[in-house]
Amino acid sequence: MDIKKALIASFIWYAAMFLLASALMLVVSDIAFEVSTVILSVILIYIISKYYYFNKKVKDPLKEGLMFGIVIDAVSFILDTAIMVYGFAIETGWNYFLAWNLMAGYMLVLVIPIFVAYQMK
């Protein structure tokens, strides 16, 4: 696993999600926002996973994909904690992580890189 490339991809994914979700928040209502962020997350993580595996032969897709997903989730959790829990969403605190769309996003970030790794095998 290329940890440097995985970290760069993680930060790119997080920044793109943060900016796009912030823009969506101004335009759509509550449930539409939640559904839109999950769909956006799936699309972006697929694109980022394709970038990560570009020109790379994957020997063990399950291990590679899971490790890449864990790196992205870890970076996202750390940044979400710093930016949202102790920043923008300070009034909800740790309950911020109980939103269904956020939990779905974290789970999908673990699964989608595995599928992309199998495609690149």
C-alpha cells in the first residue's frame, strides 16, 4: 500500500466532500441534503479509488481495498472531529456522528475501494 498516495487521496476526498456538502446545504432541504451527500460520497470515493489504483496491479484486492478504505475513514474521522465536533457542530458534539448519512458514508468508504480494487485486478 502506498500510504503517501492514500493520504493524499483521503485529503482530496475530504476537501471535495466538505466543499460540495457545504454548497448543497445552502440549496436543498434536510432529507434531500442527507441523501445527496451519500450519493455524492459514493461517486467521489469511486473516482478517488480509481485515481489511487490507476496504473497499479492489485495482488490482494480485499486487503488493499480495505486498507485504503480504513485510511480514508481514519482521516475523515480525525478531520470531522476537529472541524465539525469541535467547530461548526459544537452544539451537537459527538452526536454529530449519529446521523444516518454520516454512518452510511463511513461504511461505504470501506466497501467501495474493495470493489474498485477487484476491478483493477
